[in-house]
Amino acid sequence: MKILLIFTLCLISDGGDAKKVTGYSGGGVLIKYKYDTKFTQNQKYFCKGSGPYCSDQIKTGAKNEWINSGRFSLFDDTKSAVFSVMIRELTVQDTGMYYCGVYRDSWMDIYTTVDLKVKKGSLVSRKVTAYAGTRSNIKCSYDDEYKKKPKAFCKIKTHQWCFNQISTEPNRLWSHNGRFSIHDNRSAGFFSVFIRELITEDTGTYACAVVVSNETEFYTVLTLNVTQDLSSEKSISKTVHVGGDLTVSCKYPESHRNDNKFLCKRPALAACLYSATVKESRKHVNNGKFSLYDDRETQMLTVSIRSVTEQDSGEYWCGAEAAWKSEHGYKVYFTQIDLTVTGEFV
Ligand SMILES: *[C@@H]1O[C@H](CO)[C@@H](O)[C@H](O)[C@H]1NC(C)=O
Ligand SMILES: *[C@@H]1O[C@H](CO)[C@@H](O)[C@H](O)[C@H]1NC(C)=O
Ligand SMILES: *[C@@H]1O[C@H](CO)[C@@H](O)[C@H](O)[C@H]1NC(C)=O
């Protein structure tokens, strides 16, 4: 228990109003506090309370490493004189006033107040399944007010914040980092994360984050489960002569039996462009030269491209939309089709 004599006039604060921070239940928040460089060696703490009594959630003298205490973590970056506090697995009960403080033995502490509000989110315990060797496109929704803020995606390892973070960049449609790409669709109110060449080690907990300011970020979490699915062929190569037809059957996992299926063509690096979608079982859907037929009984999606031209050469994917229309949707890609269109017979 730390007593903060907040009614004493000589208490030094950063003078500003309380920082307003919003989070969502099940997710987390990151709060940064810049302090005067002369306090780099002091202990730092984060405590909860709105009166003169404040109970420490975390307090440490450690520097330049994450220190964990339950759902709270603190990182004191002495180079930039900024300390960061992370709160994970938020609940509505975490709503309240907090202090980010610099501890001073025989002086009043220096602190800033944080007004945390935790909203009940609909994205608690969200699960995404995907298959090794294929790709996935995950949707991260956000409220309208965060449209213009940068977005980020990263893997959360035990007790630590963000590994291999990938962020949106201003004036760029897609940003890439290794097998991961991110794209903010502002008009639709979500950002997409696209992961290529999935491996089972990608299984884990991930954060869909919104960078609200240089001082606060919040995130919602999702659990990605990448399994080896042995029932379907992951890659099919076909060579078709100009004017010929391509027909390929894509076997898919049972868990996607009731989802809409699609065929899409992939331009370099970025996500797939839709060629056609089928929403019902045993019904032919035609879209120009593309046609799709989904037999949910046998878990087989049959795709055709009629009278191909050389421009049809390229990489296609058979996939399923898992609740894509909802705010926690994602797309699963299960079979890659490499089409090569060659010249006519002489
Ligand atoms: C964020 O930016 C404001 C205004 O530029 C600055 O006063 C503050 O110290 C910054 N905070 C951090 C944590 O860098
Ligand atoms: C944004 O999302 C909407 C609705 O899902 C979609 O129609 C549109 O193509 C997307 N835009 C981009 C650039 O991906
Ligand atoms: C991942 O999914 C597979 C197949 O659906 C299941 O057997 C496995 O238990 C799941 N693993 C986790 C960590 O959820």
C-alpha cells in the first residue's frame, strides 16, 4: 500500500488532466508515461485508487526489461525516459483511476493519473483455425472513432507484449513483414491481417492493436490454431492450352462445411482478389468465365475456368469464409492452384 497525498499542494504531477484510456474486456492496454530524465534510476509503479490511498499493482526498480506481476507488466526504458505499463486480460472491474508514478524516497512522488474504462467487447475468446502450408486472412474490427489511428498485429508470448509486430503505414495500402501483411480498410471499419505459408508454430495468442496515441494502445486478442490438415491437397499445378478449360476439385476440412467458399486470384504479395463465391451446397455459381460448385456432403469444392487465355495464368486459391461478414470473421485458404496457360497447338 502506497499513500499518495493527493491533497497536498506540493505534490508534483505532470499538470495535465487524467489520461483517458479505453480497453475491451478480454483484451489489454499499453500505457506510456514520459518522465524527467533525472528520474531514470528511481523505482516506478502503477497503482489503483482514486483517494489518497493507492494500492500498488506493480512496482519495480528494474530497468530496460519487462517485469511482470499478475496481469500487470512494467518496462522502464531509461534511454528515452519512458515507462510503459501493460494490463492484460482486462475485465470490466478494472475500470477506475490509476496512477503511473515515479517513487522518490523523501520527496513527493511524481505521477500522472490514468482514467481507465473497460468496455464489454464482443471479441472475447475469439478463435481462428488455419492449416499449415496454406494462408489465412484475419479480420480485426474496431470502433469508428479509431478509423484514422495506426493499427498493429503481433504475437503475444507469455507475460510479454508484442513479438514481430507489424503495423499499418501511412499512405500505404499494405505493409509487409516476412510472411505477415496488414491492410487497414477504413471505410469498412476493420483491418485485415494476411499470413502466408503458415506453420504449426504460428499457433498462439495474437493481439489486434489500435495505436490511439504515442501514450496509449489497446488490443483485442485472438487465438490462432494452425493444424496439419492431411485430408486435402495443398497445391495443384495445371497446364492448360489457350482456349481450353481448367477444372480442379479442392477437398476441404469438415469444420468449413457450412461456410461460403470462394475462388480467388492472387496478385503479387497482397491478398487474393475474388473471382467467385458460392454460398449453397450443390448449386452451380457462374461468374463470367469462372464457375464454382460446392458439395458439402463430400466436402469438395469444384472450380472451373472456361476458355482460358494467357492472362489467366497465375496463382489461385480455393478457400472458405468463416463468418467473414461478422466482426470476428476470417478466411481460410485450403488449396493453391498454379495455372500455366500455354500457346495453342500448332
Ligand atoms: C507524446 O507526445 C507528447 C506531445 O508531443 C509529449 O508531450 C509526450 O511526452 C509524449 N509521450 C511519450 C510517452 O513519448
Ligand atoms: C473493404 O471492405 C469492403 C467490405 O468488406 C470490401 O467490399 C472492399 O473491397 C474492401 N476494400 C479493400 C481495399 O480491401
Ligand atoms: C487445434 O485444432 C485441432 C483440430 O481441430 C484440435 O485437435 C486441437 O486441440 C486444437 N488445439 C488448440 C491448442 O486449440
